[in-house]
Amino acid sequence: MKVYKISKLTKVYATRTVLDIPLLEITKGRIYALLGHNGAGKTTLLNILGFLDPPTTGNIYYCRQPIQFTEFCLQPLRKSVVMVEQHPILFTTTVHKNLEFGLKVRQIPKKERDRIIKESLALVGMQHLAQAPAHRLSGGETQRVAIARALAVNPEVLLCDEPTSSVDVENQIAIINILRQVNDQKKITIIFTTHDRYQVDSLAHHTLLLNHGKLFDAADGKFFMKKAG
């Protein structure tokens, strides 16, 4: 099943075309790596896939449903698709309360919230920091807690913008293993941006390349443009 189908998508800022994608299809339950230099449009594409920013033109289908970029349509979708940013911001409360916020919004009962938070923190190896002040965590700990916070709300799609770019090697390895485990166990579709070819080779099922807003698909060691139609 295709979780996303995008056709004739563009994103234009002033006179600059940031994205020009004839066709993109994302299969449910797979891991996609999005490669590209700074300014290639990776974060812009993630924001569109996360329903945080509308395209200038184009059609987007999510689980076969056409998407209209109105708040009425987008609010339930943002509960299914969750973004973990390159430099995540945590509330200046405990780690536990950071994870609890999204569950409260979804009106999950307290007993169930506590169970979900415990399981999510255990999945990323951060259960021992549940009562720690979130704003005092290291960069790697912050990134792992941000992933736990995203997983706690049980998303269908997890979008990760450069998830290992600002952490040490130990946490890079941990985050790669976490994402692989999440995909294996929960079948969550994952799309992540990176500059690291090792991460692509060790984690991704599919590799996409953005070059000056144009999307290419890696196959058999070569890059080729995906054509619409």
C-alpha cells in the first residue's frame, strides 16, 4: 500500500523554485533515506509530507485520500504523521511530562499514559531519565527523548530531519538501531534526511536524492528521474 502519492508538486518562494517533483510514491512500512546538499529542499519536502507547509502546486494523496491544506483536514493527519526535528525543543519540565503532553491532548487516561511513556522511553534507552529535567539533557539524549515523544503518540509515519547530525558516535549508532527496531516491530513508515552514506546503507530500504529541488531515485547504484504518468 502507498502511504503517500505525490504528483506534479512544486514549492516556490518568491521567484525560486525549491521543489519540482513530477512523481513520488512512498510505500507503507518502509524506510526511506532522503539525501541532498544543504539547500536542496530536503526539509521543505519533509514539512510538506508532515502537513506543516502546503505545496505551491501539485496533488498529494495520503493513504489514498486527497489532501486539502485546510486546518479541518490537516489536524487529524498531524496525529498520524509526526516530525522529529534536527534540533528538537523539549519543554523545561521532566522528560516524563514532555512525553505526556501529546497523550493528554489525545485524552489518553493517566494509567495508560504512564504505561505508554514507560514503554517509549525503554525503547530508546532513556527510561532512567524519566524524572530528569529535559532542558539539561545532552544533545544525544535530547534527540532520543524526542524520538520517544514522537513514538508515544503511535504515529503511522515518522519523519526525521538529520536525526544524527548533532550527536556523538555512540548516540548515532543508538539512533540508527532505534529507528530500525521501530520499523521492524511497529511497521512505522520512516523518512529521514541525512548526509551520511553509511546510515543510508545500514538503515534505508529506499534512497531518494534531491538535487536543486529535483527528485531522483537510487537504483542499482545509479540515479534516475522518476517520471510522472
